[in-house]
Amino acid sequence: MAHCVTLVQLSISCGHLIDKDVSSKSDPLCVLLQDVGGGKWAELGRTERIRNCLSPEFSKTLQLEYHFETVQKLRFGIYDIDNKTPELGDDDFLGGAECSLGQIVSSRILTLPLMLKPGKPAGRGTITDFLGKSDPFLEFFHQGDGKWHLAYRSEVIKNNLNPTWKRFSVPLQHFCGGDPSTPIQVRCSDYDSDGSHDLIGTFHTSLAQLQAVPAEFECIHLEKQQKKKSYKNSGTICVKICQVETEYSFLDYVMGGCQINFTVGVDFTGSNGDPSSPDSLHYLSPTGVNEYLTALWSVGSVVQDYDSDKLFPAFGFGAQVPPDWQVSHEFALNFNPNNPYCAGIQGIVDAYRQALPQVRLYGPTNFAPIINHVARFAAQAAHQRTASQYFVLLLLTDGAVTDVEATREAVVRASFLPMSVIIVGVGGADFEAMEQLDADGGPLRTRSGEAAARDIVQFVPYRRFQNAPREALAQTVLAEVPTQLVSYFKAQGWAPFKPLPPAAKGPAQVPQA
């Protein structure tokens, strides 16, 4: 590997913010930006807004990639938010600070003065980065650098003296620095909409103690305890379950031996136009390329690195094929149905160029047969009950899908398998039906109402990237694959697959998390 990318989460707090509001205190929010070169900054994320507070501790962490080999300049901006618009130009600026991510990583806890502009401090403001009935909520703090740092804030339970809070998960490093013995302070407070929350009580513990469930802790309000001799506690908090679970990443699965099996499907329907005509999407330029091949190279060159044998099945659909000239929706590009595998991306390109003059472009545009074809192999892999194989189908097409209902059924069934579908729309047709398959607005459903287990389709029109660098298309269409892979294996409860060394005997073993 050329380099390793690590995701880091920044916890942010501020102190002594200047007060811009007349009748109340400022309502601060923190915005994080990163220098992307050329004097431009890109926003990476925002914390929540905390009302009426000049020393906020934001519960929402900000996540970004850490590259050791690169100087990553960061800019933090604190704003007093008094409206609901996402734009910040109409909000009061309370101060900003700049540093590198490397400074934060090496310091672990970094406190910087807030500046209104170069040379003009924002008062005494600072920013710190480091890794009826009551309306109670909980806050968990871990100790570090002699201070308490907010690790998690629960939801508010309205009008309830016997609340049950939802289960939550938080990165172990953020919760206790990865050390089960690190002191943890838990504060239970009564929520107030103006930000002046009333403390109900606190207790001190550690992750190790929290794991000894069921565990009960007395909430103590020190001032009340000191004033009243009869004071016992302000209630008890019972921890019903606390466990450390391993959250595996895409990198964990790939390095654990998961093979990504890449399959290609190419549209040979008549709407592409006569391949011998320069107007055809299948027309090969004097340099031997077209939009289909450019898209194939762009995506395939990335995926092929994750397949050890570099043998990829490639199919065509929507053409009349020899010798009987029947329409086929899953014919092997190399015309060998028993062995449709091509050697590398170049092998697929060669098979495509050889098949083009041998078939008759026809129709209709049916996706379901190829999706079901790959799904059969994905189902066989799923029966192994190991995170050893994942399948990615790349469909290159010039038009809207014809067998819409059959394709929906195929995609919904495939969503329960270790499989993703990438569709690249070639040409300038109306791709609205494709956008519906890419179920970003909600789960895809069959006509009978069955919902997809997860979103496995990513659609991108090629011409959006026609003038962009070749890698831009691959980055976009492949961006969701790691998340889709991890979500599938996590749902199955499968840890990364680590095969035995070649000399070892016996069944393959899967380490238990």
C-alpha cells in the first residue's frame, strides 16, 4: 500500500467566547474547514448549536481523514447562530483559529486563542481540540490533562423521573482514550431550553466498572450533600448493558482476505447506434476508445487491485448473437459461456472490441438477467458464512431500463447478498429510472412492497465527468462500495476472514470478536 488513511474524530470545546447577543448569551456553533489548495477552503463539518453558552462543550465530534505524509491545514470558525439558514454570512463571527491536524495529533489536546482577524484577539476566547417533572439527560466525561472532556450526551427524556435512555455507541478512544481504567464522570442534568440546565447529580466510574452489569450508581449533588445532613442521593442510575464491540472497517475486511469479485455488463441495444457510424456510442475512435471503454478503464483499474486472480467475467446484453441470432441479455463477451472470464481489464477491452462486429445491436434494455446471474454466485459465497467474498457488478448502459419491475425485484433480492451494483449511464438519454434504482431517498421496494435490506445501487451519468480527470468517475461510483460491504458483513455478524497459511491443514477459521 502506498499510504494508510486513518479516520480521526475531533472533540471541540470553547471558553470565554465574546457575547454578541443583547438580551441573552451567544448561541455558538463550530465549523471546521480544510485547506484544499489554491487559497480555497472546504467545509468538513459542523458541530451542533448550543444555546446561551459562552463556554460550550460540543457533543458532536467532527471526523476527517488523517494523512501522516501531508500537512493538513485546518480552520475552526465559531459563529453565533440566530437563524435557521445554513449560510454563515448573516451570523456573528465569534472568532477563529488555524492549525494543522498534525499539531492536534501530536499534542493530543490543543488549546488555541480565538482571533477575529490576524492580530486581533476575540477577547479571552479559546478553542480546545482533543481527540415540570425533570427532563433528564446524561453526559459522560473522560479525564485527560487534568480536565473533564465531554465524550457523549444522551437524548432528553421529557417529564420523567424514571427515564430509560436509548442504547448508544461511541468510539472507545473517544469514550475513555482506549483505557478501561480511565476515570469517567457521569452527570445527570435537568434540561432547560435556554441552556441553563440544572444539575441533578453526578457519579464517577470507569469503563471497567460499567461493564460489571447490572451496575447501580448513586447520583450525588455535592452542594445538597453539604447543606443537608439527611441527604442521601438524588437518585440512582442503573447500567443495564455495557459491552465493547469491534467495529471493523473496509480496510479490515480487505486486509483480512476478502476478495472483491468484479463483473461487467455492457449494453448492446440498438439505441446505441450503428457501431460503424461516428455518431454511435459504440463507435471506436481512431485511438480505439469510446465512452464505454473509458468508463470501464476508470472503474476497473481501481477494482482490479482487490481481486487476486484478475479474472473478470464480462457479459453483453440486448444484442442478437450468433449463430442463431436470438436476443440475449447475458451473453459472454468472449462467446464462451462456460468460461466468460477475461484476463484483467485489458482482457475485457479486447473481448469487447472483438465482440462488437460479431453481434447485432437490438433490445430491449433488460438488467435483471445479469443482476440475477451475479446474485447466484453471491448467494453461493454467502452460504460459506465468512467475509471472504464480495461481488461488484458494473453495468454500462445508454438508456433507461426496460424491465423495471424485474430489475427492482432482482436488486431487492441482491440487497440481502454480498453484492453491489454500479450503473454508469453512457450518452445523453433520460436516466430518471436509473436514479430511482439508486435509492438515496429511501429503501427500494418491489411491487409487493418488500424493501431492500440496504442500498446497493450507485448510478452516475458518464457525461457529468466527461471533462473531469479519469479518476473522478471512479471515485464517485466506487465511493459507496466500502460502506455497502461493511454494512453487509456487519449485519451478518461476520468478522474479517483470515485464511490459514498454505501449509496449514484443516478448515478455515474465523476469529471471534
